[in-house]
Amino acid sequence: MANYHTVWAPLRVAFIRTLARRRIDKGAQMGVRRTGADGSLSRKEETWLFGTCVSLFGSNAMYVAFVVWIQQLTHSPSLAAMAVVAFLAPSVLSPISGLVADRVQRARLLIGTDLAQAVWVCFALLVRDANQVWLIFVVLVGLSLGSGLEAPAASALLATVVGRDRLARVNALFRTFKDLARTAGPAIGALISQVAGVRTLILVDAATFALSAVCVWQLKPQKEPPVAPERPILYEMAGGFRHIFQTPALRRVVGAVSLSLLVFGMRDPVLIYLIPHSLQQRPGLFGVFATTANVGNVIGGLMCVRIIDRLSPERLVRIGLAVMSAAVALFVVPYTFVVGVGCFAIGVGATLGIIGYVTVVLHRTPSHLQGRVMSATDTAISGPQALSAAAGVGLLAVVPFQVLVLSMAAAVLLCAGSLTAARLRDPQAAQAPGGASGSGEEQVLTAKS
């Protein structure tokens, strides 16, 4: 007995403790996998990214193919250009989309919209000749409406898929994959269209919508109790803008970005103008510059994934604006390579800025308002850009393009400086999570964007 107590008993205790420790370590590792605390993606995050990006890839591939198809059927560049208008016009309903996203169960909205778009795009299979081109426009408008409904719901539910501390990282990954889909989608879509025909591409697009719906269903999202409207519909629709105005951090960031884009939106008209006049190149170079900017978007997203844990979202916005300011100033140099470098740097800066921008919004918005706030922030970006682009077209007729380039650089730099000044005046406010965040993003719910 003495031998047992002095030798075997200690060994047995050591063995049990070692086994228990291994089980604890295994459980901890499983927990890390579920929560992604080690920096890896959890299964829910992987499913969300895959489903969303597959749908984005299909949409980008189909949109460009439709424009080309219309021109092939009608031999009319004007009708092909109208396809762009048909796709973008429903975006004016963004405030309504945001309200819908806040008033229904978002996961069900995403599943239903994906399945509806999978069926809707198949109506384009009925097109046989130029007399049925109107059907392509109808399909484009329907897809745009579906995309408009999905965007605020997806953004709102992103904050419930991941923890608050991982939101910026997953958002950076999403932005990177989104830019990859935007860059590769049209090229692969054109390849499929040329090799197998546009009808095959239509079926592929329908499959991407169906796959996205399956991914949402796979996540088994919790049912969200619908929120009944308590005020008139117009008051509810304005809830996103009202929240931005009443939240200092959001008002500061959204205001700076909107004001910068109110001038920076002249970039594309200026770039189109300087290609033949300053660079003495053919207009087709604009497509090369656009691709270069998309590559910059991807690189910016990859950079953000690595640095997002060390920088606050507001600092990302400031850095992004500063990079864009320096990059657009290169447009005054009459060398194609230098302008190309500027386009690449603009892509990097824009991605850094938009990731910080969206993360600030999600961090400081309660769950029941996120659909409307995301719609409002999208409007705060697209509206100034559209106005600035239209103004740029007119100003190029009376003002040297160099003046417009330097105006863009100065305006964006001033907006970045205003955010820096606000940070210096109130360091705590810039870092605080925001009292409006409430319970929406603090909890990791089993839901999908």
C-alpha cells in the first residue's frame, strides 16, 4: 500500500490532470474556432463571406453582360447606356429599403430576395431579338431593386454575425472580396458569355443567388421580433439621417466623407478629359485606369486586414482621405505611368476609408436602426458623388483641369484635417464605442448578414 501511495497514486493523479488539461485545451481550441478569437474566421463568418461574395460576383458578371448584349442586339450605344440608368435608377428608393430592413426579419428578407432574384433573372432567357430588349431593362430594374433591399439588411446583420471586436476585421475581408468580385466578375462573365453564351451566364447568375440564399439558411439565424412603426412613415424613413445628426462621431465622420466626395466626385470626368488632352492617349485607357484602381481596392483591403486591429476606424478614415488627396494630385503630371500610380493609390485610400467609415457606422448604431442608417450613409456617399461628377463635366469647359485636380486634393486633405483636429480636441470621443451602440453589436447572435 505504501508503494501504491508513494508511486502509483501520484502517477494516476498526474495522468488525470494531464487528460483534463488536454480536454480543456481542446475545448478552448473549439471555442476559438467558433468565435474566431485567434484571428481566424469562424464557420459563420466564412459562410457569410462566401454567400455574399458569390452573389456579388454573379451580379457584377451579369450587369456588364447585359449592357454588351443590348448593344449586340440593337447596335445602339445609347440603348446600352440606358441600361446603366435602368440599373442605377432604383437606388433613389434607398431610404425605403432601409426602413424595410429595420421592420422585417432581416434573414428572411435576404433569403426571399435572393430566391426572387434567382427567378427574376431567368426572365431574360425569353429574349430572342431586338424587339424584346425591353425585357432586359425590366430584369435590370428588378435586380437593382433586389440589390437595394439586400444591402441595408446585409450591413445591419453583419454586426450580429461577429463580435464587436472582430467587426472591423471581417468588414475589411468583405470589402476585399467585394472588390475582387467587382474586378473579376465582368471579366469572367464576358468569358462565359463568349464561350457558352449569355443564356448560360444567366443560369450561372441565378445559381449564385440561390447559393447565397442557402448560405443564409445554413446559418440558422435567430428570429428577430418585428418592430412596429410608432410614428408616421416619413418620420421613420428619416430615422437614419436623424441618428447620424444626433451622434457626434457619426456626424463628424459622415460629414467629412460627404464633403470630400462633393469635390472628389469630379475625378472620373477629369480623368476622362486628361487622357486625350494631357496624356495624348486613346479613350480606352480609362478602362485600364479603372482596373488599376480596382487592384488598388484589393490591395487596400488586404492591408486593412493586417492593420485593422492596431488602428481605430476613425483613424482609417483619416488615413484613407489623406492617401486619396496625395494620389489625385498626381493627375497634374502629364505621364501615363504617374497617373496610373495615382489611380492605384486612390483605390488603396478609398478602401481604407470606406472600411473605417462603415465600421464607425456599425459600431455606433443600435440594431433596430442599422438598416436605415446604412441607407442614409450610402446616400451620403452616392449623392455628393453624382452632384460632383455632373459639376465636373460643366467646369471642365471653363476651368483648366489642373485647377480641378488641385481643388480635389485640397478639399479631401481639409476633410482629413478636420477629423484629425476633432481627434485632438476630444481624444476620448474618437475612441469611445458610442452610447448608441446598445445591445445590437455587443451580442454575437446566430444571424447572417
